[in-house]
Amino acid sequence: MSQTVKGVIARSKGAGVELVDVVVPDPGPNDVIVRVQACGVCHTDLAYRDGGINDEYPFLLGHEAAGIVETVGERVTHVEEGDFVVLNWRAVCGECRACKRGEQQYCFATHNASQKMTLTDGTELTPALGIGAFIDKTLVHEGQCTKVDPAADPAVAGLLGCGVMAGIGAAVNTGGVSRGQSVAVIGCGGVGVAAIVGARLAGASTIVAVDVDDTKLEWAKDFGATHTVNSKGTDPVAAIQELTGGFGADVVIDAVGRPETYEQAFYARDLAGTVVLVGVPTPEMRLELPLLDFFGRGGSLKSSWYGDCLPERDFPMLVDLHLQGRLPLEKFVSERIGIDAVEQAFDAMKAGSVLRSVVTL
Ligand SMILES: NC(=O)c1ccc[n+]([C@@H]2O[C@H](COP(=O)([O-])OP(=O)(O)OC[C@H]3O[C@@H](n4cnc5c(N)ncnc54)[C@H](O)[C@@H]3O)[C@@H](O)[C@H]2O)c1
Ligand SMILES: [Zn+2]
Ligand SMILES: [Zn+2]
């Protein structure tokens, strides 16, 4: 028996979001219904609303969520009813060419629910990042559920499902930041600040935060940046070099994803250093640089998809560190809002007045 619950959709390009009735089918053999307790509002939800990801409207938005497993399909073994889980968009398949060569963090064929949730007239919804969690109950594949310690606040734990994991992982997994290194992070929104947290966790000794907004730089400092640079008035490349003995940082993370920030990251790193691109560019963006500089500066230029995370390895570990007081994830939650306030949360995001708004249900 399917059930009808309230969910937030984007019906068409240029329109705001709507809270509507959504039909959640019974779980297929490997599917699970999760009662959503909290879901963060991520930049990617806004990109879906505006048609920046694809044109497969209507979208069921929300993908940074935690909740309780309510019903499981007949072949589900990975979780049980009552488990507290964080939802992930990397349910590793084990079969694709990335998985077969042991690089599950790149899995090219992650699992999703076997059926689509729909509107009451039967129109299929495209769930954001294969999840769709601004809704009372959502249908996902069992592999999209990662069990974590239920002592954690759902509003906090859910953030690991996307932006916070992407940022921490950009530093720790993709950038491979280690003890004593110097790190610079360009763009200090939720993802960039999480990269600062990751760099600190890994033992970086110098952490330079760069943004164009002084409020973000204050927050960055609070999360562990050792130095801040407002790149509106100061050349960030020169500033980062000066703060690192004249050389540049070992790892520079671009958490904005624009040609000018990437160029800054490219030149602000030391010889043989690493650039990590975790911010997502738009299709029209272009970059032109002397090819000789790619050779002459050496090192590695990497992109970070979802912080190269493995949810089953990383989510429980990060929740445990948080519960031990070693990872201040609670500070990412700027406000808790109702499910009818997603549009206002997008405005707050655009105005730069929040790190994360979290819908609680
Ligand atoms: N790679 C992934 O898997 C992944 C996952 C989640 C989000 N993202 C992407 O990460 C990016 C950041 O997300 P967020 O949630 O932190 O966004 P956000 O809007 O909260 O933060 C962006 C920050 O960049 C700053 N900024 C803007 N232009 C700048 C410039 N020219 N120089 C310096 N700083 C500048 C803003 O002031 C803001 O603080 C987005 O592109 C998002 O789509 C990537
Ligand atoms: Zn795979
Ligand atoms: Zn996201």
C-alpha cells in the first residue's frame, strides 16, 4: 500500500518551490522507507530548482538528511527498522569499473531506489541526487542508508550527507592533508568551512581562509582558520605566499568553483603542491593558463566528488568524533526551519547570512 505525504518540489524552471502531496510507493526488494527527521538546504537544491543540473522536472528536493528506517524491502539486510541513518548519494555498487579496481570512492553506478515517488496524478518525480528528502518519508535504496550512532542530533548528522562531507573529504581524502602542512581554502561557505575543519582535523599547521565576505571569514576563524584574507581588497596569491614563507600552500582547495578562484588556487600553492576543486563550475566557464605553468609548477590538480568519501567508512567515524567533542559539526546549523520555508532558506543562502538552514520534521 503506497502512502501519501507532504514533500517539497520544483515543478518547472523559473518557478519557486511548492509543498505538495507526494505518493511514496511500497519498497522494492532492496528499497527502504526512511522517516526523515532533518534535511539541510544545500546549494545543489537551488541549482536543481533553477534547471542548473538537468531538465528532468519535477524535482523532489532535499538530499542532506538523517532519519529513522521505517519499512524495509524483503531482501534488505543492510539496515533494520528503527535504525538511525544518514542518507548518502554514493551507495557503492561493487560492480562498475571503478569499484572493480578498488576505487569505490569514484563508483560510477551508485544504487538508487527501484521505483520513483510520484505526484498524486502519477507524474514521476526526479529525486535530488537520487534522494529527495524535504519530505516526511522518502524511498531510497538500502545502500543509501548509513547507520550512525543515534545519540547524534539528526539536524547535525544529516549534514554529513552532502556539503560537510564534501568539504571535510576535499581536505582529508582528496587533498591528503597531513600533519604540519599548510592549507588554503578559497570560499568559506558550508563546504569551504568544512574543508577548514578537515584540514584542522588532519593536523595542518597553517590554514588560510579566503573569501570576499568578512562575516564568512569570522566564521572560518571560529572553525579553525589560522589566518584570513579578504580577496576583494587583497591579492590572495601574494597573501597566501607571504603566510607560507614566500612559497605557497601545500594544498589549496577551491570551494567556489569559478575560473578566477581556480587560477588563484593554481598559483597560490607551493611547487609540486596540490589543488583540489570541490566547488562546482557552470557549463559556460572557461580557464586559460600558460601550459608551461602546468609543467613548471608540477604537483597534482584534483577534483573532489563528494569529498571522495565512502559513507560506510566516513559517516560513522565523523559522528563518533563529533560525539567525543572533537568535531564541532553542530556549529554548521545556522537555523532550524519548517518544511514550508525552503524558499526563504534559498534567499538566506544567496544573501550569505547562513552556513546551513536545516529543515526539521
Ligand atoms: N564537489 C562536491 O561533491 C560538492 C558537494 C556539495 C557542494 N558543492 C559545491 O561547493 C560549492 C560551495 O558550496 P557552499 O554550500 O559552501 O556554498 P556557499 O554559497 O555557502 O559558499 C560559497 C562561498 O564562496 C564565497 N565566494 C563567492 N565568490 C568568491 C570569490 N570570487 N572568491 C572568494 N570567495 C568567494 C562566498 O562569499 C561564500 O562564502 C558550490 O559550488 C557547491 O555546488 C560541491
Ligand atoms: Zn561502482
Ligand atoms: Zn548537496
